[in-house]
Amino acid sequence: MSSQPRKSELTTRSVTGICELVGFSAPTLGGGHGWLQGQYGPMADQVISARLLLPSGELVTANRLLRDQPAELVDWGYIIKGAEIDPDHPVLCFGIIYNGFPEKANQYARPFHDIEPLSVQTSQGSLHDLAVVTFQDADGPGCAYGMTSLRYPIGLKSYNATAVRQVYNEIDSTFRQVPEIAGSFFLLEGYSIQAVKAIDAASKAFPHRDDNILVTSYVMYAPDSNIDPIAKEFGEKLRKYLLDGSDDPEHLRAYVNYANGDESSQAIYGWETWRLEKLKKLKAQWDPKNTMRYYVPIEQSIN
């Protein structure tokens, strides 16, 4: 799919996330991956000044007084149960998303057409249309109310084909054995990264600038305490396949906005000692009573 810029977009652009339900500020706090990050960096890099409400109730203003893949290109894939394509096995859906004109996008999509996939669809659309086709619109499964959703993210330098095959086989067998979680999907997000890597990693809190790929098991099912342990084991096993097959199996790198909650602080906020200590000091300075502790609290395992 290509996203052709309108005239009004040629002079001013806002870097946003993908999921429509989380708004703007929430993903920004965790870094904020998005379609335009190859050109402008993640959402957090766009912040020049922000008004913040501290736990104390005080309102303050905060400010600061290449890979070869084209910056306009994103590859996005997911493994999902697609009965209309294959009633017996999960289907790998893979898309080339290009911010520009279709003629240019075709040259990047051609190698995937050449391997003769079961189905090929080509279209142009808006950012909302991209959210729909990637299940991240307000009415899509990624934002569904009333479902139990467990996510197990991992950042990677590259794909390990053997590990991805293990993931696929595990999904295939588990969906057969536990149909209650057959509505789950497995995200493979390959955003452009030029602008992400152009920033000195030591200058920002976002810790995973060296990663090239974001992969996430998204386990979804109707609330059921009997399924909870099965779903947890399933998600953890898929992530372990990828971690074991990665360039650094001893150090999980997990995107905070997708975190399951049982990852270590090092996996979420970075493995460098200085980075964790700096976060700990900032936490003590701005939230001494630990009021903001609901989601992946920084202090829980930084000693």
C-alpha cells in the first residue's frame, strides 16, 4: 500500500503512532514507533517542549535549553488464522507500505510478488486506512474491548529464518490444540530506521535504537482463567524462539509500549548501567512517592 501526500502535508507533518486508540501522548512516552520514523525519528524525538502534570499536582513545562531501506518504506507482516485463504493453517500476511507514489513502491514490492504469494492486493490510502489493514484501527482486533490481550515484544537486528519457522510451527499446532486463542496474531514490524539511528543513543531515554525489527506475539482470547496460563506459556515460548536465535540471546530487548509486564527493567529500559541509574534518579526526583507505578514501574528491579 502507498500513502500519497496531500498538498497540505508537504510543508508540515506530525509523526504519529499506528494504533488509533492510544492517542498521541501515550505512545510518545515510550518512544513511539510510527510510519514516518525513518524520515523523522520516533514520536519522542519530535518533542521540543511539553506540559507535564506531576504526581504532586504541579503543572510544569519540560524542554531541552543508515540502513539501505528507504526512509519512506515500512515492511509490516503478521501471522494470523486466515480461514478464507487457508482453513487449516495460519497465514503470513506481509505488506510493503510506502510513503510516496505507487510507481516507486512497486520496485520494492516486486521481489515479494516474484515468489508468487497466494494473494496480492495493491491500494492507496490514508493513515486511517493503514490502521485498518494492520488491525490497529479503533474498531479492529488490536483495540477490541472485553478481550484478554497478552503481548510479548522483542527487538531484533535481523530475522533468523529457523527461529521464525519454529514460531510458525508453534502457532500452527497451538491454534489446533487451543482454539480459544486462535484469534491471536503475531506482528513483524520492520520500520525504516535512518532517522532513529541518526540520534545519539546516549542523549535520549529510548534505549533500543540499534534494533532494526520489532516482533510481538499478540495473544488474544475471551477472558478465561483456565486459558491464562496456557496463553502465557505460549507467548513466552514464541519470544524465546526468537531470543535464542538472535544475535544476543542473553539480553532481551522489549519495547515498553508493548511490554507484558514481567520483563526485567533492563530489558525494557536498556542494559547500560548508567542509563538505568539515570532513570532511577529522575524517578526519585520527580515522583518521590512512587505515585506513577501502574505500568512497568522503573524502580521495581533496578538496584
